[in-house]
Amino acid sequence: MLFARLTLFLSVQTSKILGMKAYFHEEDKHIDPIDYMTFNSLMGSCDFTPEEINDPDKFNSVFHFLLDLNHKAPNFVQSYEYALGMLTQFEPSDETEALKIDLQNRKIKACEFIAQQDDLFKKKVVWGCLENRPIIRGLMLKADKLWEAGQLKEAHELFSKIYKTNPDDNIGARYSIKATKEGMSHAEFEARFVYHEGYESFYKGEEIWKWFEGK
């Protein structure tokens, strides 16, 4: 906890030095207070890892609560993140794939709304603030989708805007900036520099660093 507070303090001080206003997302502004209490109670009851709930009845109850919340509070981004995580526990099917795409698209729409409303791209988005992270991940998802669709110019511009909000680059936007500038396809980048464990993705540390540094 002390380390987290120190990191947050240093991030704020850095943003002051750079002349950028620090951004802290107020997620509770986008959801009814009673729903927010229920959300935090449910997530707290499973240590904020609902995808690991073993009881089928509780799993389904939490999952459907999140799906309902997506519609009741469409700009509450956390609900999409948890619902997408839980969706990975289902057997793949056309139905789950369609739901995944729908959730991703609505998550992106919410993140774009928040970015515009809060003038996010002119601020320092503090990674130490946990509420900020889903916003950045949602915008990265939009940039990745542009990249996958072959819209390299648009993807490059969005990756660059994301990077400027977080010069520490906790999410690794610098790699995507370099790749899209070089004209590399998303498929090639994934094949060369990314590996997957379950539903999570990770960079191949040594390979991507050598490429990034031009070694």
C-alpha cells in the first residue's frame, strides 16, 4: 500500500513538472449509487476475480448482474471488464463470440465518451489510480481493432495519443506505435511478439525489446 501511494505521488508530481493536469477517473459518476454499492459488494465477495467463482449458481448470478449493469450504466467501464473476463469461462460458441464482440464494442464506446467528456488526451492519466486503467485498456482495444482492420494510420494516431497521456507507458503503447509506423500488420506483430496464457496476453520480453531497440 505504501509503495502504491508513493507511485501515485510520483506520477502526480511528474505530471505537474510536465505541465499536464493529472487525471483520476471518477467511475461512481457513471452509475446509480445503490448499483455501485451492490457491484462493489459482489466483486468484493469474490476478491474482484469473478471469473474464478466456482459455484455455478453464484457465477451465473454475478454474470447476469454485470450484463444487466452494462445496460443500466453504459458508461461504467468496470462492468464490461469483469463480464468479458467471466465470458472466457464459457465454452466457445457463436453466441459467446457475438456477446464478446458486443461487450467490447460497448466498452470502447464508453471509453471514447469518457475520453471526450473529460478531455482525457490533454491530461496525464495516472496509472497508479486503478480506476484509470480500464479506460486506457478500452482505448487500446479500439486502437488494436483499427490495426486489425488494416487502418494503420488511424491506429498509429490513437496509440500515439494514448502514449502521450502516460509517458511511463505502463501498457506498452510504444511497441504498437513503432510497429504501425513501420507498416507491420497486427497479425505479424502478434505472431512475433505476443504469447497467450488462458485469456491473457503477454509480450515476449526479450524478442520485443531487441526489435524495439533495433538490435
